Amino acid sequence: MKNTTPILIAFAFLTILKLHTAHQFQVGGDKGWVIPPSNDTDHYNQWATHNRFSINDTLRFEYKKDSVLVVTKEEHEKCKSSHPLFFSDNGDTSFELNRSGFFYFISGDSGHCERGLKMIVKVLEAENNVGHPANHTSTTTTTTSEAASVLKMDSDTLSQTLMIVGIIAMFTVFYM
């Protein structure tokens, strides 16, 4: 029987590449989550439209003396929420986009939302679900999604993991 180790390593390598889809986005770039200039109140929506968000991606909000709220569409339009879906005021907030659809973000500090510190993010449907009815479910989609959340890692970790897998594969091929 032939040695199947190289085949298994290649399979593991390809599985990691396929499952790794999560990215971290720095909201607002280098400036972070701050009140935009008065002539640029749509700043964060423009930033969001220049990015493609997928399920399991993470938004990172960096700010000082402010907060981040996830709210309903109606609360976003009013710039006010008494019961947000999510709240953080720690200055360095990460929020995982755990489903497809729209997410509505506002500042919880008085007057900041009205001055443009708000954003709408659209998360694309998973590749496996494109073209399927909303109520369609499959074992493959669920399994892939679950595996992706277990193997979620940042790009540096992914690069290191892929390098290690490549080195192991190379040694396996040459020394076995």
C-alpha cells in the first residue's frame, strides 16, 4: 500500500485555504471611529461600500470617549436607541458579522450620530448559499460554516500555518 501522508497533507492544506474566509476590517482606516468632518457626514457608509463583507468577518472600531451600538434600521435612521442589539464603549471594539444582510451601527454619544458617526454594512451571503432560496438548508453548508468558525484566523496566522504545512509536505515527500 502506498504512503498516503502527502495526499492527506495536501488535502489539509487545501481545506485550510477553502475554509479561511474571515477578514478583519479597521473601521474608518487609520483615523478609526471618529466624528467625520461636517462636509463628509456619509464618510462611513462610503467606506463600507468600498469593502466586501462576508459572514464571520470582523469589524474593528478604535475610538476615544465614544461608543459603538448595533441597532435596528429604524433606530439608525433616528440616531437613537434605548435598547441596542450590541453596545461597547471600551475604545477598541471588535464585532463579528455573523450572518448575511444589513448591520446598522451608530455612536451612542449624544449628537455624534447626527454628525455622521454612523454606518450601514451589507454582509454578502455565503458562496454556498448564492442562488438558493432563503429557507434552503444543506448539511454541506452547515458543516462548512461550522468548520470555518473553528478554523477562523487572521492573515498572519494563516500564512504561518500554510508555511508549516508546506514544510511538512516537503519533508514528507523527500524523506518518506
